[in-house]
Amino acid sequence: MSEPTHIPSPSSDIIGIPDHEISDNQFLQTISQLTFQKWYASVTLVVEDFSTNVLALIDSGGNTNFIKEGIIPTKYCACTKENLYSANGEPLNIKYKLNKGYIQNDDYCFKNVFLIVSNISNQFILGTPFSTQIYPFSFNEFEVHTQIMGKPISFKFLTKAKQREVLLLQTSSIYKQINTLQIKQNQILPLQEEMSYLRVEEQLKNPSTR
């Protein structure tokens, strides 16, 4: 049996940069801004002899592709009994499933399966099944792009990435927490008064108090 290999812990000696050369302020400045990007793009959906342009959310973290009910005729779909839940725990209303839908980009088509959902806010969501078809891909503030058999393919975003100051986000979060606490406090005060009245009534019912 071979001896276990010792893996040195990360240190300034390994990367050749002494610890005293990097101040805490310098490190914090590197995370003073965050970039927000929702990948919305206009895509063409093709199903047999039917095609339509839809506004798609490209969600690389979603496990499934979704289409909002009413985008395509149900005659192209099959009934399904699949049960899924949204991120907030709300059950998704799913009655149909599209087994062969194609995302067309120039002369190339990406075949995908879609669940037809009535209670989603987005018209069209392209999740992990689509992301794996264009992997490896790269993106910038304008588009996500890849190469299929040497041919460059891109999906242009409708909006550019936006940057937000971390301090502003923290301030906004603090204000939201304060507002929530204030609302809770306003709800608790009437309950406390009601409890006081109930205690007085209970005491009055006691013969010794009378």
C-alpha cells in the first residue's frame, strides 16, 4: 500500500506572495460590486409545422425546460401527471408535456422536452437540458455563445448585465428587515392588549378576586 500523500495547506509560501503584502481593505475592495444578469433572449420554437418567437429565460440552474400554457397548441402535447414545485414550495400546475420541441438558431436546431405549466411568470424557461446541449459555452454582457461542429452560435441578451454596489444591497436588505420587524411589532401590540384583557377577565371570575 502506498504511503498517503501529504497535501500542503494553502499558504503565502506556495503562491509566492507574503501575507503582509495583502491588506484586508484591498481584499474587501475586490467584492465591493456584484454583477446581476438574467439571461433573457428571443428564441424561435419549432414544433412540427408550428413555429413562434418567444421570450426565453436561459436558466443554467434549472433542472427542466418549461413553457407557459397557451404558447403552443395543446394538440402537439401529451398529457402528463408529473409533479414539480417552484422554488418557494408552490406546486406547479402541469397537465401537458411537449416531447419534441426544437430551439432554432440559424440552421441548427436543439431538440428538447418541455413541461407545459400554467402558473409560471416567464413565458419560456430553458434549463439544464438546454445548457448541456450548448456546453461548453461562454458569455459576456451581451450574449451567450458556443460552437457546434466548428460553427459559432450565439443567443443575444435583451439587456446587458448590471452592477450593484454591495453596500447598497446591504442597506436595502437592512431596511427590509427593519420594515418586517416593524410590521411584526404592530401585529404583536394588539395581541398583547387582548391578552391583558383576557387575564383581567379571568381574574374577575376568580371568587377570591371578587
